[in-house]
Amino acid sequence: MAAGGWWLLGNGIEGMNGLNGRHLGPWNQFGLTGFLASQLIAAYWMLPLAINRAVVLPSVDALKFVSLIACGAMLKMSIERAPAVLQLFFVGYAVSMLISVGAFLATTDRRLCNAYALDSQLNAGGGVMALGITLGGAWAWRLFRDARSSGHLMPR
């Protein structure tokens, strides 16, 4: 869902980049506000209590959907504004959080979410770890590609 927000901001909603620069720019210098807000949103929706509420209550599920789309939009704005070192800090934190939570979900013998069976929880743990590894790799590839195209890396 966060990827949907990223796509909407980049491709689907024309004029949002102007909104980023004019209205949100002062609030999101170097991408700090967007990174922090997206980290908090993602961390909240990893809590078993939040997952259970989203499964049981349709209004909470709708809030989850909207907040994760906003999370993706904020990440896109922040990645574009942040220097590589700041990106490394927040992406590194997110990747380590995803991998550690995924490992915990995949290896625990207790059911953490009442709405899901233990097998589903174990499978979700593997998926969360794979997501963390994929996001870290995609960020590193993007950073390398941008550095190479701008001439910051030595040509072969």
C-alpha cells in the first residue's frame, strides 16, 4: 500500500510535486519529517494489537489503508530531499526493524495476532524479512545508479 502512495505521488497525481516544494517543503527539510512520520506509521501497523483491530474493525482497516498510502507518499518526498547519509540512517533503521520483526514472527511458537493462525504468522514473518531485504537492496541499487549516472563513481 505504501508503494501505491509512492506511485500516486510520482505518476498518478499531477501537481503534487509542486505541493511538495511550495507547501510541504519548509516542514520537510532534508526529508526528516516525512521519514519520521513514515517510520512511526509503519511501526504502528506492525503491532499485533493494530493488526487485530484492522482485521476486526472496517473503519480501522480503512485508516490503515489511507495511512500506508500517505506513508508511501511521504517516503517519496523524503527520498528526493534527503542526502544519502540521512537516507542510510532511516532506510537502515527500517530494514533492520523489518528483518528483526520478521525473524521474531517466523521463529516464535506463540500466536501474537488473534486474527491469524500460527502458520499464517510464520509465513508472514518470512515475508516481512524478505520485504526488508528487498527494500534495502532496492535502495542501495537506486543510490548506486544515481551516483554512477551523476559521475560520482569512477567509470570502468
